[in-house]
Amino acid sequence: MRLTIKGGASVFPTDGESGGALLTNAEAALKKAKVSLETWLFYAPHLNAAFANRVAFENALARALDARAFRPLSQPKVDCRTGRTRGPEALLYWEDPGKGLVPPGRFIHVLEETGLILNVGSWLMGQAMENLRYLNKRG
């Protein structure tokens, strides 16, 4: 087992004069530390913009889940040596109204970090079962 401790800090009064502002700024530093190699970071003004962008992105993903805006698509897996298809690969895309189909590499890690991946997985499994029922009815 490996234990890692990450920390974020803000300093009164430079980083905020209220408890709420200090906490928000320390959390922005902590979020940055979590995704970097740093174990401890002090707040810097540019972190707040990054934190706000991250929160907006997380909220957009939560809304996408509520709106069922994810699209499972499949593609063939091909053996490069033989050129033969070895089977399908399933990929999950996000159908964003403003950006179109967003590839999984841009959002799956955020779903995992926020825990939304469990809800998406549950929804996806339900979709698969509905598809199976539909196909069974059609023979």
C-alpha cells in the first residue's frame, strides 16, 4: 500500500480576508497539487481560474449524465500483423451541444476523479440491458 498526502494553503490577508475566500483559495491549491507532482502548494491567483474551469467542467459532466448525453460507440480492434479484426472495442463519447462528440480521453479521468464514473457505468449497464432486450424481441 502506498499513502500520499497532498496539501493546499492560502495566506491571510494576501489570499483572502474572509474564511470562505481563504478556504476556496486553499482548495484551489489542493486541487492543483492533486493533479501535479507537488505534495504541497500555496495559492496563486492563476489557480483560481483553473479551479473555476475544473468545477465548470465537472458540473457540465454531471449535467451530461442527467441529460443522458453520453454515446457508447464501438470500433473494430485490428491485428496490425494480419489485418484481421480481433473483436470490437467499446468507447464512450460525450455528446456536448457546443463541442460535438468529445472523445473519452478528454473526460473519463474527470469522471473517475469525481466518482461520477460509477453513475455513468450504472447508466451504461442499463443501456446495454435495454439494447439486449430490444435485440432479443427482434430475434
